[in-house]
Amino acid sequence: MVDLVHPNDVPRPPWLARLILSLFGVVLALGLAEVAARLVPSTDQFAGRMTVFRAAVLRPEPQTGWRAVAGAQVEVGGIAYRFDDLGCRGPMPRPQDPRPTLLIAGDSMAMGWGVAERQTFAGRLATARPDLQVRNAGMVGFNLGQDIARVAQLLPILRPKEVLLAYFANDAEARGDGREDWLAKSALWRRIQPPLWSLAAGIGLAADVTAYHEKLHAPHSPGWQRVTEGFGQFADLCVRSRVACTVVLIPELQKRPYGLSSLHERLAQLARADGLRVLDLAPTLAGLHPQDLWVMPDDAHPNAEAHRRFADFLLQHLSAEQP
């Protein structure tokens, strides 16, 4: 007679039981830590400010991934942000405004994160050039692909006289489908990532910001390919729409002397090869200590003084004649 052994009666190796128990403990500990990270107020003020802004202003959008809700308004960190009927930062436009439009596109650097509306370079251009209607379509988190998608949306609506595409070094990153990966949604990860990154950079296991941006744009890299394709698409849009278009290079605020001069030269050559005009804003900050131009001690976005210098330079190169 054959004895039938129930599967549950088969002895398991002791190490397997310990492994299962250990994995369960790790998952439980991470789960509790995630809950705590969501419940306990964060000391990361930049992340907190950005979270408030995103919740109050941004909504999903198919072409660009996200955009500002028409008419949205919020105050974050003492800075007021308002958006017009097209989701551009600024006041609602005048009905049937006859003035030619200057369209500005880009990421948070162009939008003017951390800077009062009138003190951004877009706001300063609007004040200095009352003959132009300045529409600031810059948006937090956009990459180059999203910038171009936004320009493509607005060109047939606004029919601008000129477009300024503000390019910052992280715009070559591969993002912009409107979805966050699971790690980016973790409150625990958002808290531990900055100190981990700083520690890794300090001991040489990770590149600093400037080195990261250089690597992102290495020849034949995916990032450089995205820039190559993006500038080409932007140029094609401009030609088809018969619009004057300019690539404006926004400097990072990390090192003195400036660490990305050679990258700016390569970007300028690439854009000019596509027939685009290029304005490099890095020289406007020459001789200044980069950290003196941060909006906050924990936030390297350009402050009002940097935007003033950007605007003064751009004013010298804007077309003065009427269309």
C-alpha cells in the first residue's frame, strides 16, 4: 500500500522559511516607513513647495503630459502663481488684443519657479515691451519634447511673431509621457534620495550635477539624440508656421567658472545647423557666485536678479519692428 503524503506535510528547508520570513519583514518595514513618510511633515522644503504647486495647478494632458489648469492660482513659498486661459503664466489676455505675440516655452526655468511673475524674464520683457503680448508657456518638469509639443499646440492659436525656446541642461532627459514611475510616487524615496545622492557624490560614487549634465549630452548618447531630433522638430515647426524662432540657453547655477561652456557651444552649433537663432545667457552671470543666484538655499532655480540679467540681454536681441 502506497502512503499518500499531503503537500503541506513535505518538510521545507529551514533556510527557505527564514528567507520568506526575512522578506516579509523587509516588506512590512518598508510599508510602515512609507506610511510614516506620508504622515510626518517633510523637512524637504523644496519637495513640499513643489507638491503643493502640482496639486493646485497641474492636470494630465495628452499631448504634453500635463499642463496648468486655465485660470489656476496658488501661492507657494510666498510666491503667487497664476495662469491664463491657455495655461500660460500671467494675467488673462485682453480680448482681441491686436499686439503681436512673443511666445516663451521651456521648463520651470522659463516659467520662473520661485520668482514673482513681474520679476521673471518673461514678466520683465512684457513690461519693457508694451508693444508685444508676452505669453509665458514655460512649465514645471517639462523636457525638450514637451516644450516642442506645447509650442505646436499654441502656434495655431496664438500665431506669434516670435518664439523663444528656453533650453536647460536637464531638458535632454527621457521623461514627459505624463506618468510617474512607482519610485517617484514614493514619499519615502523622495525623502531619502537627496541625502543618498549627496553622500554618493561626496565619496565619488555619483557624478555632481555638472558632470551629470555633461554625460547626459555625450555624443551619440540617447540624450544627445533627443536634443538633435528636438531641435530639428522645432526648426520644422518654425519654418512651416513662418515664425522667427530662437533657442535660448539657460545656464545651470553650480560652478564658477561656468562648467558647461563647451556644452553650450555644441548646443549652439547644433541649433544653428537647423537654421535656428541661438542666444546664450551664461555670459550674463559671469563673475557672480552661482549660489547667490538661487531662489532658496535648497533650490538652484535662478532668482529675480538672474532673471533681470536674462531679460536685459534678451531685450537687446528682440526684434523691434512690427510684423
